[in-house]
Amino acid sequence: MIDRPEGGERAVLVHIDFPAVGMQEDLLEFKELAVSAGAEPVAVITGFRHAPEAKYFIGTGKADEIRDSVVEHHADLVLFNHVLSPAQERNLEKLFQCRVLDRTGLILDIFAQRARSFEGKLQIELALLKHMSTRLIRGWTHLERQRGGIGLRGPGETQLETDRRLIRQRIKLISERLLKVRQQREQGRRARKRATIPTVTLVGYTNASKSTLFNCLSGAEVMVANQLFATLDPTLRRIDVEEFGPVILADTVGFIRHLPHDLVDAFRATLEEVCEADLLLHVVDINDTRMTNNIEQVNDVLKSIGADTVPQILVYNKIDLCSDPLPRLEHAEGDHMPRVWVSAQSGEGRAELQAGIVEILGQDRIQRQVVLKPEEARLRAALYELESVVSETIDEEGNCHLLVKLPKAEWEKLFR
């Protein structure tokens, strides 16, 4: 029914350099995105422009060069490392006679392949529908004929208008379901706060080995792969940190520069886990030449979702692959953010990382020796329920001598 070329795996990659800072993209990362999506890059076309061209985004000469490359390599797909307008995609497809996908569509396609949970699939479908709603005209121009009858909004509605209406209805339904998911997550967070168990969330650029570090700290077996966006669905595990006690460790989706707004909106329920965390472990691939820029991109995303005020530990990962493999915990002068060098693969630096976690989370904890009389059994039970009792002895008179460690707020609530 859709009169348009179908997609395939053989792809021509197009990367244009622009002087404007907001339009600059990374070619190496673009290649990694294409491979992660399952494409087989057969050619890379590069160029330079001061500003995009309205019709083709690129000049007519460069467009002819890409068309010739498509014919020469029998390519099924042209991928642009930039955001194209619906009209530009339509014009390029007509010129190349093959499928054209921009950076946003490529990232959405990867997310659609990776989603496993019900929530993740809903989030991806919502983002895809929002993206598709602005591009319906590309594939359905031949169906702009008048229709009427049962089930339609009345005589005179075109097929294109019908499809737009159906997409709006589907977007509304998915948004309502995701709202329920959001409420369920909020209930879980409130329960953890009542139990005074802090949450430590892993964040970082995609493919920084966050899931490997998550497995190292928790003993879990979350899927690990050397590819972009291997993890989409958040995973939570309860772990015991030495000299502190239990914490909830959360693994989240990786960030990337110029993350599509539709994805940020769709993953709002997931990203709230980051905003509500007590501590962020910002995982960085120390061997990545783009390390500094990746850190800035992650901090930009954290700021956009309101999580830039959450305390951070900068975790330099993969030290087993660099020339300085010494695990350590350091504090930069004039900076309150600890820095830890670790190897999630080998487990080196795990003790130093836990020491950094204790240092940050322990600032809000009180450790006291408490003596409770036999008639204060209810208070003793409350302390055990909070899992704040470190040790206990009972004297000859039946008094309980407790060494307790708990948050200041809980101390003031129990002993005011």
C-alpha cells in the first residue's frame, strides 16, 4: 500500500561538517550508530557547508555524488548524520530512489531493536509515532483521496487525515499507559525512601560499560554488549556497601549527543530514576578520545532533565586497557566531586568506588551508641525495621546497648 522504497542493510553514510557548534556531529560515532543498527556501510560521503540547503540539505553537486555512490554500490539505504526535515527526506528519496534516514530516525531504529520490556516497547512506540506523525505525507501522498463511511469522521476525510487521527489516538493511549507506569515507579521510590535505602544510579555516555560495572557491583547478569544502547530498560538491584549498609543500585539507558527530544519525552518515567537518585555514578570510558566532550554531553542531558544538582562520582572505567592501570580514589582541588579509577571488567577499583559511595552518602548519616530500656522495645523494633542496627549487646538489667547508623532525618524523627 505504501508507494516508497523499502529499507535494507547496505548503506551509504553522509557526514557534512558545519562551522556552527550546535550542528557539529562525530563521524566515528555515526559509523558506530550505523553498525549498531545492523547496517553495512559501503561508502562514506563527507563534505563541508556553511548552512543546510532547503531542498536537499546538501548542494545539488553533493546530491549527485551520493546518487552515483548508491548506484555504484547497489545501496539500499542512505544515512545522514544530521536531522533532516520531512520535505528534505522526501526529496532525497525521490532523487536517490532508495530509503533515506536521518540521525534521529537511526537512533529511534536502534532503540526499537533493543527494547525488551513492556514499558520500553511503549516508550519506543510513542517516540516513533511522534516522529512518524510529521512524515506521513512522505509515504501516503497517493492516498490523499476523499473517503467517508462508517468508522471515519465523516464524509470528505482523506486517507491521510484518517491515518493522522489514528496516530493521535494511539499516542494518547500510550501516553496514558506510560502515566500509569510513571505512577508505579513513583510509588516504588516512595517505598524506598520510607525504608531509608538510598538509590545510586549509573549514568554515562552510551557504551561506557555501565552494565558491566552494574554486574560487577551487584553480582547480577544484566546483558552486556560492545554496542551503542545495549541497555534500554532500567534494572534495579539491592546491594550491601561495606561500612554503610544496603543501597539500591540502578542501571539506566546511556546518553548520546543531540538525543532526540521525542526520546527524552518518551523515557521521562525512566529518566526520573536519575532525578530522584541520592547519588550518580557518572561512568566514563577513559580510553575514548572523545572523553571530555562525552562528559559535557552527559552533563547537558542531566541538566535538561533537572538532575544536575544530584551529587556525582566521576568513574573512569576501563583502566585495564590504558597505560595507567592503578585503581585509586582522588579529589580534585576545589572540587567536591570524587574521581575513581576502576576496571568493571576485572573488578579492580571496586573497593575504592565503594569508599567513594560511603563518603558521599555517609555525610547525611549519624552513628551513635544508644541504650534502650526493656520497656522501649517498640523503638528497638523501629531501628531494626530501618536496618540501622550495627551491633547489639544486652546487660544484666535487660537494657539494650545498640550501635546504630541511620540518616539524620530518621534520627530526629525517632529521638526528638
